Amino acid sequence: MRFVRKGLAVLVLAALVTTAFAQGPKPSLQTTELGTGGASIVFVHGFGGTRLDWLPLAKYLKDRYRLVMVELPGFGTSPLPDPFSLEAAADQVDSVIATQNPGSTIVVGQGLGGFLALRALARHPGHARGLVLIDAALKSPIPVEDQMVQQLVKFMDDNYEGFSRLAFGKLGRDSAESAILFAKMAAVEPATVKAYMRNLLRADANKDLKSLDVPVELLFTGRTWKDDQTWGEIAKRFGYEDTTIAVPHRLVSAGTLVAKDQPDSLAELLSAYAAKRFAAAK
């Protein structure tokens, strides 16, 4: 069990989505759209979240931007790619991004949503002006051996309920928030969770980050970046090989539900980044 718990810690960390301006496949993901601004912000949630978790943030941004909140592939009524791959899931996310004006769009991805958004923009350059990653891991901080993969996959298949509680039972900043987030994860089809987990074990998005054609903004919440930790420690834990790629921000009093915890502060950070990126496009 100690081996399984250690493996799960690595696994969960790694897990940590109308007028067409660009050609591409018709979007198949469920979205909620608000706002009347000419510029767009596309939001992609992570594990333990849904597209509607961004709504508390909307009142701070909807008068300036068009907000597009995306449901991850396999979550809600958004279909999971068949056959599944992280690349296919990223392409589904891009099918939404590609419907926006590429010169006035930024993408915000949290956790798994950040990983997929990064891979989407790396695979489809020119579809946005910028990317903000919130608590997003790029790879496992330690090598994942075949034996660990096999053990974790077997544990998921044999005891999904136990795996789910170990992996997603403490996603919140306190027990009440963790219960809310676990209930959301319990509503996700086990096949979806297993598909992502199997593929994330050895995933590495560092090449995607290096190849990105737009600047990236990094943001970490107080739940993931404690007061006594350095950026170097966080970078290692979240698999960032290049610690100079961006100067990260911290939202201390925030966690997985960051859009609810600190909507005003998050809106200020996103607006400042968007303003810089859109000004650079002129």
C-alpha cells in the first residue's frame, strides 16, 4: 500500500477545456459563453472542476471580454476522444480556441486543463495571443517505472473507489471544500479518469512549453505553493525544467476553486496579462 500511495501522489500531481476565424474541426466540447467584449478569454478547468466554476470570475470580466468556458473532454456531456490520447484531447480543446479571433484571444488553463491548453497551443500555433497556467504540472517530478505504471493501473481497475478517494479526496483547502470537489469527481465516468491517468503517467509538456510561440504566465495558488517554499521547489514538484521561462504569481488565499476564492485578484492578473498581449498584437 505504501508503494501505491507514493505512486498515487505522483499520478495526481501529473494530472494536475461562433464565427470561425480559423479553420479546424467543429467544436464538440460543451461550452458556456458570456460577455460582449471584442477580445476573448477561453477558460479550461482541471480535475475536480467544471466549466461553471469560472462563473464567480465572470462579473469582473464580462463587460470587457467575451468569456468562453470549456468543459474538458470526457467531462459533462463533452465526448472523450476515441481512441483516447492526450493529443486528441488537446485537439478537442483547440477546436474551441480556433473559433475565436487569434489576434485577440488568451487561454487560461488550470491543472489538467492547463496541460491540455498548453499542448493545444503548441500543436496549433497562432490560435491565441497568450496562455495562463494555474497550478499546472508539466510532468511527474520523479521517473515513473513500468512496475509503478502497472501497479497503479491495476489498483485503479481493481479498486476504483479506493483509488478515487486517495487521489481526489483532499483536493480542497479544507474538508468542506474537499467534499464538494470529490462529489464533482465522483460524477465523472471512471473510464474518463482512467484514460487520463494512464496517459499522464509519462506525459511531459516541457517541449510544448519551449516551442510555444507566445509568452506564458504562471500562477500558483496558496494550496499548492506554501509560504515556506521557493519557486525552485515548486518548479521541481510540478516538472518545470526551465525555471526562467516566466516569473510566477501567487494567489495565497486560493485553492482549486480559485475563481471563487479570489475572483477580483484573478481578474486583475488576467486583465493585465491580456492587455499586454493584445497591445503587442497592434
